[in-house]
Amino acid sequence: DYEIFYPWKEQECPVTAKGFVQPYADSPMDEENVGEHVYLHILNNAKKYVYINTPYLIVDDSMLSALRLAAKSGVDIRIITPHRWDKWWVHMTTRSYYRELIKSGVKIYEYTNGFIHSKTFVSDDRTATVGTTNLDFRSLYLHYECGALLYEAKAVMEVKEDFLQTLEICQQVTEKDCKTNIVVHLLQDILRLFAPLM
């Protein structure tokens, strides 16, 4: 009987955990922007809330539309970005998106206790993702990023709790805070032309 030489025998494995964890990654072998698809899926399927941590917020029209539409649909969209930056031009470009998002009902907060570098989405106490994908062009379309999509797993609530704890040491950005002088506004417009390179 040759089956005794098989290194592995099929056997039933008891499952004690609840929920699912699906790793994902961008690949040079295909044209799929997997990280972007995961983020859009969470935004488009949210019913109550989506909480987002991102060090950069430099997005294209599809992501911008998804964020604005979700907020206009009554979904509580909150985004935490850093108040202290690592690159001034990236931070200024990030801030150029604030006003239109805030006008649509998105709540934006800046982390004041240093530079925040986490990339997380959590939604409706059911879904979350943690990974390397920033909300910027390079991360979404150029780099090969990876992450884990969590569904009804215990860690979803841990991601939410981490977000809420971080929120306590953030300051909310208002529409009034977004008003700039004409020189800054012009510089932001110029920088947005180069957003796909950031």
C-alpha cells in the first residue's frame, strides 16, 4: 500500500476561530490593483461607518468619489492623517483634498503626537484590512503592496479600538481650517498636477 509513503494524510481539522482572514497582494504578473479594489469594496459596501488610518491621502477620482458618495449616503467616514509630516510637499498635497471631502461629510482628523504610518480600514464591526497600501497613487498603482482582509474576525474590533484610541489624540480639521491664502492654494493646485508621482 503506497499511501503510507505520502507525507501528508487528509484529516479533518477542527476550526475554533470565528471569521475569515484573507491575505492579498499586488503582483507584477497581472494588471489588477488589488489594494485599491479592497479599499473600494469596503467603502462601497459600508452601511454605518468606515474608519481609515493613512499617512498619505493623495487619491484619484474613483477613490475620491467613493469616499464622498459613502459620506453623502449617511456612512460615517473618518480619516486620520498625520499632523507632522515626513515630506512637506506630500503633506500639502494631502491637505488639498480636505475641503472637498469635508464638504461631502467626511470627517478628517490629524494625529498630533508624531507621524502616524499605519494603513487600516475598519467598517461596520465586520470588516477590516491592515497592510502596506497607502492612499496614494504610488501605493495603489505602482508599488507591489500586500495586506490582510478580515471578515467577522476578533481582530476587526481590535482594529476599531486602536482607531478610536488614536482618535483621542487627534484634532479634527474643519472647513474653516482649510481656508488658505491664494499663494498656498495655487501651490496646492500645482502639486496636485504631480500627484500621480507622489
